[in-house]
Amino acid sequence: MHHKEVKATMLPDLYRRLRGLVVRKGELEDEKGQGMVEYALILVLIAIVVIVILQVVGHQVNNVFSNISNALGT
């Protein structure tokens, strides 16, 4: 399996697992605070997506800024 394909399948799987934990926890306890846990879960997933995107395109962005810097003569 290709490296990018593994990352692409890891995120939905991670979301399903974390969502399952949130649902089970909500069933065992009051649902008070469940909204905060869901917001935290969303923030974690966004952070993971941003990290993956930066790893994939980070070198390209660095090359663009290097080319601009070299063209300006600095």
C-alpha cells in the first residue's frame, strides 16, 4: 500500500475509533460535557489533517520561497 494511501485511510479510522469512545462515554455518564469532548475531537482531527498536509506540500512551499528569495538576490 502506498504511503499516502495509508495516511488517507488512517484519518477516517482514527475518527471512527475516537467517536466510538465518545459515544460509549456518553452512554455511561451524563451527556454533560459531551459537546466539549466533541469539539476537542474535532480540533485534534483538524490538527492531524494540517500536519499531514504540511508534510506533503511543505517541501514545495519551501522551494517556492527559496526561488523567490534567490530571484530577489538575498
